[in-house]
Amino acid sequence: MRAALRKAAGLKQDEVAEVFGVTRVAFHRWETDQATPHRRRLEAYARLLNGWAKKYPEAASAPPVPEQEAS
């Protein structure tokens, strides 16, 4: 769902990673639930996801994106 929300917003992983000040790989791990951001980033990321979910409800209910398509 996280990747679907990001894609619905028209953004790439590296674009969002840059805003958070992390590498694309680190962001990919957040997006695929392989890692959790530190507290301040986690709170900001949660707000971002919640905002996207409200703006793009169809993406919020989308099935998970296969990993090779996650960028």
C-alpha cells in the first residue's frame, strides 16, 4: 500500500528519500516494512502516508506492489 500511495502522488522513491534526508535504499526498506524510521522521521512519514491515503483512497486499498515494481 505504501508504494501505491507514493505512486498515486506521482513521486519516485529517490524523491521522497531526499525530502527525508535518507538514501533511496533506506526509504525502500521503510516502504517494504524491512526497517522502521527513527522517531521524528517515523512521525513525519506516518503523517505523509495518512495524507496520501485521504487524497488517494483508491491507492490506499490497492493490493501490495511486487518488489521489482516498488521504485
